[in-house]
Amino acid sequence: MISMTPESTKKDEVAAAYDRWSVVYDGNENPTRDLDAVVLRRQTFPLASRDVLEVGCGTGKNTAWLAEHARSVTAMDFSEGMLAQARQRVSAAHVRYVQHDVREAWPLADGAVDLVVGNLVLEHVEALEGVFKEAFRVLRPGGEYYLCELHPFRQILGKQARFTSPETGETVLVQAYVHDVSEYVQAALEAGFRIVGLEEWRDGEGKGEVPRLLALRCRREG
């Protein structure tokens, strides 16, 4: 049995779904989650002596790595359950957790961070423009916004965030929106960014399979 959140329901239902998922998230088989972690760790942006905002930190799978290298990490998520898991995974004086909806104005000052990292978040955001504008606002000149998302090609084939409910055993599809690659690029350009990298990541080496992830690096120039 599959349940899916209708588009007309409350805007916090994605957070509620992730609250339910948080209990089993790290233990579930999840190739998208695992490849995302690999891809982030292969990026070349500098982290030493940098302040980082992580958008959609989830259970802290990437927070732990960022905290090992950055001066400070603000880990933001709108799921209370996911944040509870992240706090258990990473507890450090230079890591701060914030419960907040990425679709609302971010609770950071202008020019507060050197790097914004967002992983597997924008699938659940209908209008991308506001997110890119907020990322641009909170970045210092020369800072970067890095995002890694489920590739739209896979979404078109019917793939999306889903999990098996630990309470009922049903498959739960988390509300999602399909964004073309051009939508990500256009939202970045309209916010004022210069695109400095675009990558497509597959499970294997061959070009014959549909990419699993799309990664984009955007820079705020001085």
C-alpha cells in the first residue's frame, strides 16, 4: 500500500513525514542518501576557517563531516525528528542546530556565512527562487552555494523520496516537485550567482544509465 500527501494539504506535512522517517532513516537502504554523502566529500571548496550553513541537515550524515573541517556549522532543518537524530550524532560547541522551514526567510544576518550547503532538499520546494535568493543574501562575497539533488531525469521516471512507515509498514511518498535542470540554473542566475560547476552523478561508471544526482555550485562574486 502506498500513501501520498495531496498537494492541497498543510505546508508542514513534508516535515511531518520526515519526523516519521527519522526513526529509521539511517538504517534504511538508501542509495541516493549514500551517493550524496560521497559526492559532497569529493567537492573542492575550502572549509578550513569557514562558517557554513547546512540547509536540510537531516540526521547529520553530512553535518559530521562539515563539522570536522569548518570553523562553524549552522545545521538547519524543519523536521524536529531529524534534528533530534542529528544532535545525537554531532554534539560540538561550534555546531548550532536551528529548526526552520527553508521556504521562509532564513534566520541569519546578511553576509553571515562563507558556504551554504543543501542536500536532497529542493525536491520538496515548489518555488526555487526564494531559496536561491536567501542563499545569496546570507553569503559573504566570494562565498558559494552548493546543492545536490535527486536528478530530474529520475523524477520523471517516477522516483522520489519515500520510506516504509515503521508504524504501519506502508510505503510513504513524500510530497515532491519536478524541477528541470534549467530551472535550477535560471534560479541561480536570477538570484545573482555565477555558476562555477554542474555535475551529474551515476551509481556506476557508465554513461548509459540515468544519473541519480544533480550537483550545482554557485558563487556570489565580490
